Amino acid sequence: MNYVIIFITAILGAYLTFFTSERLKQGPVRSSAALSLIVGLFFYYLPELCSAYLTKNIPIVFIGASFIGMISPQAKGNYIRLTIAASLFSIIYLNKGDFFEGYGGALGALAFIALLSAMGFSVIISRSSRLKKGIVKLRNKTLKQRK
């Protein structure tokens, strides 16, 4: 159950930051900082609300996912890509172990890896769909020429 909450937190962190930045016109840095402060203070003052694991990890995951939400719409930022990137971020976060221990900027690095991977997936998917459309057009053209 804790893992599901971490996944939801990551997706909400990315969505809310992107929404606040773009729709409410607050800018990416202000959106990330304000939302992360709210979540951090909430769990600081109400630690008994969740288990110790969630009280410790929800603010961290939210902050890291808010870095993903800082993407610009000009960089092809959209909610599907945010969902994929936030999901990848939470998977990496949950399985990182001691790999990033003592490494400054670990949340930013994890967010960068997740966002870059999500952008790569979308490029691969869009190219394969264009390729399929091209093959179908070519096939239809050759069938018309045979008739």
C-alpha cells in the first residue's frame, strides 16, 4: 500500500507543479517551491497522520516529482508524459537503494533520468506510429497500382 501512495504522490507532484506553473501562471520555480513547502510543512507539523515511512518519504517524493512538473510546454510537456515520467521517478526512487547515497542533487538527477526516459519513449512511439502509417499508405498505393 505504501508503494501505491508513493506512486500517487509522484504523479500529483508533477501534475500540480505543471498546472500551477502553466495554468495559474506562477512559473516553474515558484510553483515547485510553494507546493513543496506546503507538503513539507504539512508532514512536519502532522507526522502522526501517516506511518513513519510515509511521513519521511512523501515530502521527498513530492519535491523530486515537482522537478518533473517544471517542464515547459514548449519542450513537449503534457500530462501523459508527466504521468510516465512521474511513474518512472517513483520506480527509480523506490529501487534506488544506496546508489545515490551522499550524492548531491539526487532528486534532480532522478527526475532528469525519468523525464528524459519518458521523452525518449514518446519519440519511439511516435516514430513507430508514423512508420506504421507510412507502411499502410505504401501498401494501399501498391494495391491501387496493381488493379
